[in-house]
Amino acid sequence: MALGVLAVVVGALWTLQGLDIVADSRMSGIGIWAVIGPVVAVGGLILIIVGERARSRAKRAEALAIIQQPPLGGTTKM
């Protein structure tokens, strides 16, 4: 997920530089960065979504495993 957040930030920066909103850079005003930036940002959003879904799935599996454990100190028949 951290890589996804980084990609969104970098993609947004590249987009702003390509649109010449952020000046004083070699990339400022060069249109290809206005195309590459959103592609990288969308890729970052996809990474965030996939990471969050995997995290949620792992939490559900952990909760289910805890619920299915036998109680501690239970009685046993001899």
C-alpha cells in the first residue's frame, strides 16, 4: 500500500509538471508528463485497492481462526 501511495503522489506531481502548473523543472511544460503522470497515479490507486483488500481478507481470516478455537480450560471427559 505504501508503494501505491508513493505512486499516486509522484503521478500527481508529474501531471502538474507536465501541465506547467509546477514550474522550475526540466519536466515543466512537456506534455508527455501530463500523460505519464495520471497513468502512474491510477496504477498507484490500483495498488492501494489491492493492498487494502488483501489486508481486509487477512483480518477476516484471523478473526475466523480466533472464533473457531476451542475455549481455554475446557473440560475433557476421561
